[in-house]
Amino acid sequence: MIRHRPFGSGHPYAVTEDQRVPARPLAGEAVELRVRASPAVASVVCEWVTDGGAPLELALAPQGGPGAREAGADGGHLAAAQARAARAAAGSWAVRTPPLEAGRRYAYRFRAADGEGRTRASRWFEVTAAVWGAAGGKLDVRGGDRVVPGSVRWLADGDGPLRVRFELELRDGEHVVGFGERFDAVDQRGRELDAVVFEQYKAQGAHGRTYLPMPFALVVGARATWGLHVVTSRRTWYDVGASVPGRLRVEAELGPDGELAVELYEGGAPADVLRRFLDDVGRPEELPSWVFRLWASGNEWNTQERVMAEMDRHREHRIPVGALVIEAWSDETTFTAFRGARYEASEEPHRLADYTFPADGPWPDPKGMVDELHERGVKVLLWQIPLQKTRPHPRHQAAVDARQLVERGYGVKEADGRPYRNRGWWFPLALMPDLSSARVRDWWTAKRAYLVDEVGIDGFKTDGGEHAWGHDLRYADGRRGDDGNGLFPVHYARAFGDLLRRHGKAPVTFSRAGFAGSQAHGAFWAGDEDSTWEAFRSSVRAGITASACGIVYWGWDLAGFSGPVPDAELYLRAAGAAAFMPIMQYHSEFNHHRTPIRDRTPWNVAAQTGDERVIPVFRRLVEVRERLVPYLAEQARRALDGAPLMRGLFFDHPGDPAVWRRPLQFKLGDALLVAPVTDPDVSEISAYLPEGDWVDVWTGRPIGGGREVVLPAPLDRPPVLCAAERWPELSPVFAG
């Protein structure tokens, strides 16, 4: 009849219609208590008890309006999710309590009555008011002494410490880069942000959210760089001189022990500080050189015929392609079987021989297709999602998999031991395997082993690692949701990397979500974005900041994947930048197979825009990319224990204040400097060249550094400079 969840859905940025607001109140704050009630409910009363005294009855009033109240958010990327929120709000009731006082303990429950006078009561809930104070838990700062005296404060309620807050001094001229993949700025000084894994569908920069946060930052000064690592997988917040200039304020959630460790990496170059961080969280693993070739993908490529037709078009237009990501391959219930395959449900993992592929089906010969693609020099990755769908009600193999997951206790669990069901908008109510357990990782991936061992798949797009919501979930490794949810995408990529290794393949996973520790697990892309110039700029920032945290293999959906196809200028500018990033990939969103199609293939962009330059310019860029692969492989190998492959100019020139005026410029390895053109209607750009001798890679013209220069920027020749001492070696790359 009624439902109340004190912490709601666990959405980190929104409150729901059935929760306590705020969930953890401060002394002096009133609380809004919300319940979700069935349509038959005519009245709801809250019994509010202070320190075990007589109850105070508070009448709840029915509510309206949006079900997920979030300032400035789009409410989720599916219209259906918004509709569900509106329906939920229609059954919402709420009341405000008197202000809470420190030192008191409050209990409350709800009584609901229907129109015929039948009543039902909820269980009792408890809450106490929290207060910031000078004592509470233990802060263990290692490696340096930068904490501002008197700045350490503890937030505690009647049950113990909840958070700690402290400040570090920022000197004039210091710049703060990191906190994982960030879309809004390279230098976070003057900004406020948090670190929590979240699926922000598009406009990540505008919202200040990220799939790939990390509680780590480089503080880059003219004389020395130091680093900050808050050693936790719980949520953290950062005020980087926004409230108090010269202060980096850190706030962190605490566990039951009330302790927090902080590592300060003192002195040295940015690469030295990053190296010490990676010593703590894990180093990247070298991937094969084919990852540096062009990746092709389209969400509507949902048949073998369509896939091969697109690969044929690559050959027809003489545009080399090295990797194919097939997203729409599976039955969309198990994510283990090709759509249209016939087979018997089984308690044991299937082998290829267990499947029959009808000649008139969507995938008549998956292994033959993969073999042919391999003969063409194209590697193949398949899309994955770490969920077991339950809507519609699972049947056939999906029913077996769901039953095994529940009966064997292989899923992430709620606090009461029930299986966790996805609270987000994508695949709602799906079960989620507990990949913190080696046994569950092996069970989950064994169902996909035939894809690698027999079909010959070369990697997996490990999409959607952001589905764990709720501070009180339970994981097999002993963690709760507050410290386990952020690590889920790390375990997810690890699981599929281990699967590939077991069958003699390199651990090529392609993830968008992650946390500290993800550096050791495959490649990453920047997630879902529109085809706009602003999204282009945001993605460049994302690459520079993710790399600053040790992500070596990074890319994005060049020119965006969502909405109408980009115009020719945006597409080719984005391709020109992506050709000089670690991963070069195009991809497009599902559009219900409506016309005109929205593929981001060069031939479709050419057809939609009517611009004859698209195919030849794209071809030329990819040809340069092909010749660049040996350099990229060699530089990636060096990046495993040093400066990242893609890196902001501050990595190599931390003492040069001018590099911060051009935050979107970056180095690709030791030799190449890239100045991406991220605005329309440009034929030349101003760029900053650090000290040294440089060469324009397209003309061979030498240019002295330590100054601003104007560079020509034709569509087919994105502004790229080479360090003069490396030019004899790299000049053949650009001679074609």
C-alpha cells in the first residue's frame, strides 16, 4: 500500500518520490518525509517519535510534479524513464518534520488508510541529526604535510562519523588536473566537483559528471608537481579554490571504522607523480598494435549482411579499417547467443556446435564472417552489458541464467539479502552479477567463452558499468554499496580481460565506466555525446584528463554518435583530431532504422551532407593513421611506465605558464604536438609551441618554439607539429 526508502533509489544527483530529504539531515534542518502510495490510499499519517516519547502525528499531503527532482538535469536519456517518474509522482505523499536537534534520536513510521477505512502501517525507521565538529575519526595523511592546520572537520550523527573534510594549500600559479575523465575543464582550479561513477547521457561537461571518476589529481606548479590520492572507493567531493582561493577542500564519505587514508605524492615532474599513483592502483597492460588502427561501429548494423556490406564499402573506398565493433549482434536477452540462433537451453555453457544458424536468419554464419574479417585484417569486438534482463519475463536460456544467478546467490544483493534489481533507467529491474567474486566472474564469462575460443572474437565492448545504485548494497568481497559500487566497472572489465587471456587473446576491452584501478584493464571511450562542436571540445578535455590519471588507451565517438549526422566540417575536423589520439573510432546511435540513416561512416556523411570532400579527406587521414601505428605502439609501450600517450602540454612543460592558455592542445607521445581545430569556419589557428625546435608535419617547415604561432589548418591537414629531433624518423608517415 505504501513504500518509503530513506535513501531513495540511490541516484547520486536526484531525490525520489519515496525518500527522506535530506537522507542525512544536519542539526537544525527539517526533513521532508515522502512515501509512494497505491491509488487506493486516501490518507497517510506519520507517527514521529523523539527519544522514545509520545508520538506526534503528522499528516502527509499528496504531491504532484516531477518524480525525480534534479536541478538542470534531463531526467534520463529515455522518454520512458521520464514517463515512469511522472507516474510515480502521481502516487507521492509528503510532510515536513520539525527541525531535528543534535543528540536526539528520532523514529517514525507511516499509517495509510484507504477509502473504506482499511489501514496498514510501515515498519519503523530511525534518523539522527548530524553535526560538523573537530573530533570524530582518523585521518591518515601519508607522504607529505600539506593539510592546513585546523581544517580537519568531521560530520557525525548519533551512530558515528559519516564524512571528513580537510583543506590543502594551493599556491599561486598551481593548476589542478585529474579527478578521472573530466569534460568541463582541464584545469579544475576555481571549480567544484565530485567523484562518483554515473551514466550521464550526453552533455557531461554541462552537468559536471563522468563515467570514469578517480579520487586523484595532479597539482602542477612551475617548480614542482605534487599529487593527491584519496584512498577510497566511496564518494568524494572537491572544492578547488572555488570558495576559498588558495585552498583545495576535500570531503569524503567514511566507512564504519571512521578512517580515511590520503596519499600525497611530493615533488618531481608530472610523470613521476603519476608513476607513483599507478604503483598504488595498478599499471596499464600493453595492448596489441591493431588497437591503433581505425575502429568502425554502428548500432544499427544488426545483421551479418549489413556488417559485411559496410566492410565492403571500406574496401570499395580504400579506407583501411582495423577493428569492427558489433553492438547489435545478440538476442538482447542473454547477450551470449547471436540473434536468430536456434539452440536448447542449458544449465552448462554452450559450445558453438550447440547452435544452428538459419541460412535466412540475421547471422547465418558468425564464425565464417569472423574468419573472413580476419583474412581482411579486421579484428572483431562484441558488445556486452553486465545485467541479466528480467523484462519482459525471461524465457528459454534467459530464464535459466536468471534462475542460476538467484539460486546460487551470484547477484549483487540488497541489504536484506534479496537480489538487487537495477534502479536505473536502462534495463530497469535487471539482475546484476556480483563480479567482485572470482567465482561469479568465471560463471558469467564461461557462457561467452565459445565466442572467443571458437568464433574467434578478439575483444569486447564492456558497456554500461554504472548500474549499481544504493549505499547499502552487499557484495561478495565484503563491501557495501558505498564502497563497492564504484569498483563494479573495474571488476567488469577485469572479468572480460581474463576471459580473453584464458583463450590466448590480448585483454582488449572497451569500457566507458571505471574508477581508480581501471588503468590496468583495457581501453576506454568517452561515452555518449551529440554531434556538436561543444561536445567535440568536451571530448578533447576528457581525453587529456583521463590520460593524466593513467589511462593509456582512450578514444571517443569521433564527431559524436547521437542525433542527425554532423556536417562535413565538424566530421572532418573531428576525424583530424581523432587520427592523432590513442583510439580512432566512429560510431552511431540506434535510430529505430528510420531514414535518413544516421551512420557516421564517411560515405553516409558524404551522402547526407552532399559534400564531396568527406570521403577523400577521411581516407587520407586514415592512411596517415595507418603509417603512424608503429610510432603509437612504441610510445604506448613507454607510456606504461611514464608520461601518458595522449597528454596535455603541461606534462612535458610544467614550468611554462603559457601552456595553460591552450588547454586543448596535447602531445601524442614524445614527438607530436596536436592543436585540434574545435571551432567552425576556420582556415588557420593560433597555437602555442613550447620551447624547442618544431617541424610542421605537412610542409616540413621548421618553426621555433617558446611562442605563439599561426598555423594553416586545411581540412585534410590538421595542425600537427613534430619535435625536430624526431622528424627524420617520422617524416615518412606524412609523405604520402
